[in-house]
Amino acid sequence: MQIKKAIFEGNSPHMYWSGKAYSFLCTILFSSVLGAQVYVVNTDDDVDNGACTVAHCSLREAINAAESDSVPSTIIFKITGFGKHYILPSRPFPTVTQNDLTIIGESQQGGAGTIVIDFDYEHFIGVGFWNILAKRFKISGIDFTHFLFDNEGDYIFQFGADPKVNSADCSIYNCSFIQDSAFNTLLSKKLISVSKAENLCICSNYFGTDHTLSNILNLAGYIYIAGSQNSPLNIDSNIFVNKTKMIEWLGGELNVKNNIFGALDTFKAKNIINPDIAIFANDPSMQGLISNNFFFGFQKSAIQISSTNFNPKIIVFNRFYNNNNDISISGYGWDVEEIQNNFAKNGSVFLKASKVSIIELINNNISNYDTVFYNLNNQSNSLIRHIDNSMTCIHKKAVLMDATLFPSHPIPIINLVNRNQIMGSGNPNDSLIVYANNQFTCLGTVCEAGVELGRTRVSNSGNWILNTQYPNKSTISAYQFDSNPNQRPSLYSEFSSCYQCPGIVHTNYSQSICPGETINYRGHTFSDLNPIDSFLIQGDVSICDSMFHINLFVYPASRSQMDLQICSNDTLRFGSVLIHQDHLLDSIILQSGTGCDSTVTINAVIVGRNKLSRSICENDTLKIGNTIFNKDHLSGPAIIKGGSSLGCDSIVDVNLSINNFFSVDLPNDTTVHKGSPITIKPFVNFIPISIKWSPNLYLDCDTCLYPISKPENNITYQLTAKDPNGCDVSDLITISILVDNAEIFIPNAFSPNGDNINDIFQPVFKFPNSTAIKEFRIYDRWGDQIYQRLDGAIGEIFGWDGTANGDKMNPGVYIYWIQFAGEDNVIKVKAGDVTLMR
């Protein structure tokens, strides 16, 4: 923002600015009142002249200024020109040690991504670019590109590198990181390095693409979380399309939510980057939550976790698509892995586990995989809960065990499958789960797994029975596990072989029916139109294909209809059938001579019941019979005794609505100077029949639509207008009187040459009886303070005679900073430059 200097015209200075600039100036003044500071970057060069001024303020200068002001600071951008602005740093940015620094890239014309920090593959020789050692550092809306990983210590951001400093409550938001490079391919590429940063939020950023999401650009850098990070960190709502791993997690509590890994969207377009790993966790010391993410196209593992401590990690509500391994977990300690409610499709292995103590694999939906669970755990110390999962379209084995690590246990056997019962044999006293797999959904896959059909337990003799209805067109398989009520089930079994059918079963079915009667049998409907038929059900009784032969005998019968008119409050009885307003249609079943039912259908019609719908004004009432309707009673029945044609009570179902088609909207409450005229311009969407303003104080007209008010005191007006329906609509506006408490005017030049004309640089009070100067400071162009006075009395005017420490200062431009206040003690600030002439 550029604001022209104040120029004296008479006794009042005049400033000129656009509407946006004025709004932003108000924001700056408000921040100054709160003790905050705003710096405006107006150039895209990386020059540091020692001060951030209206004439020149680079981003580096703004950062240095924020570091030295000891107050909350905000950096915004107002660089002249359209399009992107590229800042090419030749050396690292200053370390941030002062708390509460906010950098808003979206403030530049063009919005997010318009400010680009282009490293141009500059060599930083192992020194990180930007070290954050402060709390509440926030940056948003900036692109970072062409970073060169040349040494092991290279990074763009590092948070909390000093173990004594917790860079808490910081955030990187709505930024993009694109196109990096490294000549040494063995280097670790820590794009963002986190050592100690409680509640750091890396949110809504783009890694490997820019804000337009139009292209995938080369990016090998990743987010690195060091083992020293022992507090929560949030990675939320980002898009990752970088090439290798995307997050390396070595410590702290990590929440990874709502991110897209490996693709620009979730439409599962072809992955052109073929990344290795999305999240690589190596011995994290605390728990983590990975939820509601989308993982696409990872060649090694979407999530790879290795730990040795008690580390509960929760992986829930994620979507996995087209990965080699979705989740790989290995560990040697007391681990708790909760993997629940995930959706996975088109992969190789969903979960590969090795030496993990506890795994909760529950309620996952997995389709079109080679293997769901590749179990490398040692059976003696593995407590694995594997239930309520849907495993469909499996090509090799749903559960694959490592025979070198597990003792040889017999898999269960399915001996017989009937319509409502499944029987088999297994290891005595073990628990067992039976799965059903719909083969018509996934042709050509293995028959095992599917969805859970039920659970049971093997008896002491080694036999088991599951009483459940067998679903048609499905294969049946089972697996078993240790049954110990004091522990989680310890899985050691692969799936059984699927039950094989011995042949087709033929069944005859016959029944007598009457004309028009239908009968449902095994999902098919039969009547007198198709009394003889046959159909085949694949996988039915005894899981075999069944052929059913239908032969129905049809008896004659008769039907008739009785039409009636009844009053709304009448009840008619026909045998056991009651006909009334809530039950108008029914039938009576009579026995015919042939043994078929003779049906009489009763169809009654209510008389004396009508409906009334109408719009009324808010204050109107409507009386029907003895019932009154108004805004508090808009609907319901009204009874007129004996009002129908049959002598029944006439019942009117009333449904009213308040007429709200027309409205009056007065402007927002406002503030004016005492006695200043203001035209009140309401918005109406109709031509009023009449207009009334109340009260009519200070108005030039109380029946005009646009009156002029010259208020002497605070006042609230009410406008009441009658709409075309005759309804009154109204609105209120409050006008408050503004009284100035403090204002000063500043000259832009003075000449301390002893001629007693303009020898002293001093402010002019508009309200001398109520204004006091709190701070009066003069700085040279290098930012050094050369003059200061503090805490003036009311009406006391501070001035500068152009000297410093008794020496006359050279002609030139000097910076002033003045804080002043009125009787309300609200601090105001005036700052700018003044020219010393001799």
C-alpha cells in the first residue's frame, strides 16, 4: 500500500487513498492500538538496506524489522505490477526468534501463489534456509521452488532446532513446494525439518504441484519429524505428489488427517510419479493418528511403521488405491496398532506385520488384492484381533502366514453346508469365523474370504457347527484362532479350503391357489398366470445348485366392491372391519363354496372435510367456526357444526402462512459528527402505500422514503411502511454522534537556522485541552534514534530543534514516531518523514 504524504492546506492535512487502501490503513491503525506492527513488502529484490521503509522494504528487511520491534508483527505484500513476483534469496533468511510473526502471501494482488521464493538452485552449503525459534510463527500463500539439496543440513524450514526453545503453535498454511533438485542422490532431503514444535500445523499446502493443481512438478523433499519432537504435530488437508517418501516420522504425537498422497485428486487418474512411501515412521516414541487420507500408487508402502516402544498408532477411515503394500508394521516392543474402518482397492498386500505385539484389524473393506494380511509375527507373542472385515476379490491368499515363524497348526475343514447350517472340524477349543464370498462379484479370484457370515467355537472333540442362513451364489471358507477370553485372539491359521458341491439337487413344489392369488417361493412369484414352472438357484440348499419344479392348482373365486360416503367423525363396522376417516379402504374375506376366499372391497369417501391455505399479515387474525388463527396459531382443524351436505360437521384443515414477500431493510447502524447531515436510504422491494418515521426528531421529513437527519444526540429511528397487501413492515437504524478526542497535524519540513521562522519541528494540536504526547522519537535514515521525549502533559507540545547530543544535524530526511492520546486514553500513532533544511 502506498499512501501520499500529508500536505498542509490551511489547518487540516489531506491524504488520498483508494477504498482498499483505506480499509487496510484502518487495519494497521487498529493493530497499532493493540501494540502490534504491520510491515508492507513493496519490492521483490533481496536487498537489505537496514530498514523497512515506504521507499524500500524487501521481505528480508521486513523480517529483520519484525525481529527487532518486540511486538506481534504481520508482514504483508504490496509489490507493484500484475502476475507472479519472484524473490531470489542469495543467502538464508534471518532466524526468527521473536514470537507472533505472521506472513500473509495472499495479501499480494493476485492472491496465493503470486509471491514466489525462487531459490534458483542456490548453494547454501549445508546451512538451512529459514530457522524458526519462536512461538506462533505463521506463513501462508507463498510458493517455494527450485531448492537445491546440496548438503546434509539443507532445508527450507526448521522448527525448534534449539532444544531449549519450543516453537509452539506455528503453522505453514496454503503454501506450495515445487521443483527441487540434488546432485547427490544419497542426501536426505528434509524440506521441512521439525525438532521441537508443539502443535505445529502443516495444513492445506501443496507438495509437488502449485496452487493451480495443473501439473505435477519434480519434488524429492519431504517433511522430517525428528526424534526430539515429543509433542503433538498436525499434518492436515495437504496434497502430496512428491517423488519418494513424503513424511518421515521419528518422534512425537503425529496427527495426519484429510491429506491426499500420490495424486492431485481422488478420481484415481494414472499416477505418473510412482512414489515409494507416503509415511515412514521409524521408532516414533509416542502415539499417532492417521485418518481420512487418500493414498494412491505407492511402490513400497503407503504407510511403513517400525517401533520398539509402547506406541498406540491409529489408522482409521483412510482410502487406499493401487498401492503395492498399504500398511507395513514391524516392531519389537509392546505395540498397539488400531487399523479400522479403512477402504482399500486394487493393491497387492493390505497389511504386512512383523513382530508386533497387538494389532486391531477391524471393520476394513478390502477389494481386489493378492493378500489382505501377510502375518510375519511370532505366534508366541502376537495378539491379533482380526474381525468384521470385508475381504472381496482376493487373488492369492486372504491371510498369508510365514511357515518359518509359526508352528504348524491344521487349518479348519468345512464338511457340510446346508441352507441354515454349516458344519466342519478344527483344532479343539479354538474359535472360528466363517466367511462367505460372492463369486459373481469377482470372477476368477480365489474362493476364500469375503464377508463374515458368523462365529463359533470348536468343541473338545474337534467339531463345530454354525447355525446361520447360507447366502446364495457364494463360496464358504473359515479360519481359526486361539480362544482365550483374557486376551485378544491370537491369529495363527490361514483360511480353510472352500467347500465343494457334489451336484445339483432337484426339489418338487405344489400348492393350491385361488384366481388372482400369488405365492412367493425362493425369491420367485407364481400365480394362476404361471402355475407350472422350473428355475435353477446356483449355490442353494447344501451350497449346491438346486433345480425347483413348480406345479400349482388354481381354484375359482369371486371379488366385489362396496362404495360408501361417511362423515369424518363416523365409524362403520363390517364384521371385524372398522371404516373411519383414518381407515377408508379395507376388505371382507368370505368363504366361497370351493374353499377360496370371496373378497368384498370396501371403499369409503369422507364428506364435509376441506382444506384452506392462505397468506395473512403478521398481525391479522382469521376466525373459522369458533377457532381463531393468527401468527401463533397458523394451522390446524376448524369445526363448523352441521356444515356439510350430509349434515355432518364440516371440518376445515387450515394452513396459513405469514405474508413475508415484502421487506424493508435499513442501512447498518452508523456514526456521524454532531449536526452533520446524513441521508437515510432504506432498501424496499415494493412501492409503499404509506411511510412513517418515528421519532421525527432532526428529520426534514417523516413521511419520505429517503429523509435527511441532522442529529444532535444519539438516536434510533424506526421506519414503518405499508406493503401492497396492507401489511406493516418495519426496520430500525441507530445513528451515534462522533466526538473527536485527539488529533495532531505534522509538518513535513523545518529550517533550524535561527531566523525564528519554522526553527522547531513540532506537532500542531487540534484539541490542545485534551491531547497529550506519550512518545516523541526522531530517527536518522539508518534507523538510529537521535532524539526522544516521553510522557508529556495535556497540551504540552514536544519539538525538535535539529540537534543531537548538542551537535547540529545535517540537512536531510529524518523519521519521526509520535504516540498521543486524548481524554479516552486511546493511543494513536503518527509516523513518517520530515525534511531538515538549513
